[in-house]
Amino acid sequence: MEKIKSAVIGCGRMGAFPSDLMKKYGPYCWFPLSHIEALKELKNVSVESICDIDSALLKNASEKYGIKNIYDNYNNLFSNHKIDLVSIATRTKERFEIIQAAIENGVKAIHVEKPLCNSMEQLKEIEFIVSDNKICLSYGTLRRYLNIYQKAKDMVDSGKFGKLLQIQVNFGESALFWTHPHSVDIILFFSEGRKLEAVQSNLSNVTLTSKNSVESDPLIEQASMYFDEGLVGTISKIPGMDVILGCEKGVISIDSNGSQIFTKMENQGSPYFEYSDNLITDSYSGPQGTYSAIYNLINNMNNKDYKNNSYIFLGQRVLFGFVDSHLNHGKLIEIESISNEISVLGKSGNLYS
Ligand SMILES: NC(=O)c1ccc[n+]([C@@H]2O[C@H](COP(=O)([O-])OP(=O)(O)OC[C@H]3O[C@@H](n4cnc5c(N)ncnc54)[C@H](O)[C@@H]3O)[C@@H](O)[C@H]2O)c1
């Protein structure tokens, strides 16, 4: 069978060279992490070409992964190769134009890093061209594709813990565009089947260039997502990278960035929950890391499931909703009423998220 022809645009940390911090501390379930590593492991995929504007990085990636076709301009890459699947690991600022160019050049599937884009206007355009051209997408918010988070979701869905009341994401004092696309997607993943109604937030480090245009990458002091039937998703400042699923009859905690799951349950009428001895770890089973996201993407591509993208668009919309809420003094913003004028550049120092 003919292989799916792929290309990677952006050969930095996520594209080709995972950070030393992740290599040292990342739980097993996060690897292979870089886009090139993940694509090289997929048997039905060939990595035809890679692109980066940094010639030294491009050369290193070419030598490390044995990929001969290298480009410093993605338009030339698309002109010279018929690509089915493109993986985009640049920073956000370039993303919108790369997505447009990829779709214009006949790409059918895109794995794209988070966040998706810089403005509500870009978001609406991407939603339109993705749906109009029947493009399959997967996203850099990897946890939803990882086995250990899926196991926790199975536990919630089993009903054994009772109704899910609150999803709390503890990712420390972190930035809206750099870290919290993950937090929002975790909340959307565990709240599947519930309708998101409104969002609310309080941010700091907000630098404006005009009324609705944020230049910085704001910190989330506190943010909430409100669903139907009383479910609340909260983003706290507590460090540790734990996700806590509070249910009527118990608590499920996915600890330390997916290293393990702890559970507590009600016990014989006591008002206090008791820890279970059953510790679940992230030991290998099924696809992991960025491989799992692209594996999922290829399944959708093969099944012609083009509609499996809505969590990506909704997650990005929520990030803009948090900004809208903050700019309106922490007002509750209905999800359908987010201002079309909101934009976020996500600048930190000289870099963009
Ligand atoms: N999924 C995750 O867990 C995760 C983790 C870290 C970062 N990220 C996201 O991944 C993205 C990349 O982060 P990073 O740390 O790898 O950044 P990076 O700066 O290490 O890499 C980005 C690369 O894109 C290249 N680039 C810029 N413009 C380009 C263009 N026009 N054409 C081709 N290449 C171009 C740069 O030269 C650089 O090598 C960010 O948006 C970040 O938010 C995701």
C-alpha cells in the first residue's frame, strides 16, 4: 500500500528536538514527543521533506533523521512535493498562513501545535476552510490522545464515582497561550457530552496594543468554564501538573503530568473519602506521545471523519473568551457571544507562544 506522504514545518523543540526538561522529567506516556520522531515511527507514513527558516537547525534535523529534502520556505516545499499530511510546529504567529498554504496545496490532514491561531477572525477563517475542504486535524494538546487520561475518562464514564461535578487543572502560574490550551482541552475532554455555556476569567500581565488586542501572553490568575447540568471546569494557580476530577461519590486524580492515577471513594456512610490501593501508572499500552495524536489523525483520514475537529476550535474560542471576560472586569461571557475583535499575540520577551 502506498505510504502517506508527510512534511514537517518548524524543526525546533516540538518539531525535531524535544527540550531537555521534558526528556528528564516527562512521564513515559509523552514520548515520542517531537513531530518528526512520531511520524518516523508510523509505518504507513513517509517523511518526504522538512522546513525551517533556521538553516543550522534544518541541517541538524536533516542529519539526525536522515531526511534529504530540506526547505527554508514552505511554499517551495509544497511546490516540489505532493504532501498528504503536514505537521506544523512553528510558533503561533506563522500558523494561520501555513494552514492556508497547506490547504491550497491539496494537503488533506494537518497535525498542528497549540494554540491554533492569534485572533477570533483567523479562527473563523480556519474553521471555514477546514470544513469546506474536508481537512482532518489533530492538535498539540496531547493528553486527550494518551492512554492514561483515557483510562481516567473511562473511570468517570463508568458511573462508579457518580456524576462529574468539577474538573480542576493545576498547572501552576502559567500563561494563557503557552500552557493553557492544554488546560482548556483537558476540561473539554473530560466534559464530553456536556454543553459549554459560558466562561469567566481573571488574568494578569495583560499588555494591550488596542482595546481588544493583547500583545503579551497573559497569566491566568483564575479561570472557569461553565457547562450544563452544573459541571464546572476550573484552572487554578496550584503547581504540580495534576488534574482532579471531582465526582459525587469520589475523586480521580491524574497526577504529575500523567504519571499515575489516584482515586478516593466514599466509604460506608462516612463523609470522608478513602484512598484506594489501586494505583494506575502510565506503563506502556497503546500509542503514546505525539505518535498517538497523529495515529488518531490517520484513522480519521482513513475513515473520512472530517468532523472530528470541533474540540480544537472550541478550545481556541475559550482562550479568546477568557480574554474577553478579563477585559470586561471578569464578566461571565456566553460562549456564543465572545467578541469577534479579540486577538492575542502571546509575546514573551522576543518570542511568541
Ligand atoms: N504540545 C506541547 O506539549 C508543546 C510543548 C511545547 C511547545 N508547544 C508549542 O509548539 C510550538 C513550537 O514551540 P517550540 O518550543 O518547538 O518552538 P521553537 O522556537 O523551538 O521552534 C519553532 C521553529 O519554527 C521555525 N519557524 C519559524 N517561522 C517559520 C517559517 N515561516 N517556516 C518554517 N519554520 C519556521 C523556527 O525557526 C523554529 O525552529 C509553540 O507554538 C508552542 O506553543 C507545544
